[in-house]
Amino acid sequence: MEKTITINLSSAGDLQLPLEISEQFSSGDQYLVVTTENTITFKKVPKLSWDDLRDKRKELGDDPNSLTTEEICELVKEVRNNLIR
């Protein structure tokens, strides 16, 4: 259900949310803030378990452009050489 409310911005720059809204936020949770010219939207970032991440990785399948071990070693050597110079 969509609900429209009015909130205030304090002189310190803090948003003053009504209790009914602030109770929906949880300490430690992350939120995406999406802005347009005249709109600011908060979207909760879903927490994924390791199993969720593993399942998503399986859905993606193998990377057709993945680097070989040799290519990775060459890149690491190149970076190390550039750091030494």
C-alpha cells in the first residue's frame, strides 16, 4: 500500500521522520537512495545468504571470458612491476 506523508528537514540537515515511518527502518540495514529531479526514494537492500549468492552464481553460468591462471599471474606480475617503479 502506498502512503504519502510530509516530513521536515532540520536545520542540521537531518530528516525528521514520523514514528510510523522510522519504525520501518532497522539499524544496520542498507538502503538504496534513488533520486530524480523532484523525487527521492529509499529502497531496502535485500540481505542475501551464502546459499542465495551461490544460487545466483549458478544461474549466471560460467563466464565465457574468464581469465586463465596464467593470464592472472601475468597481470599480477605487471601490477607488481608497476608498483616497484
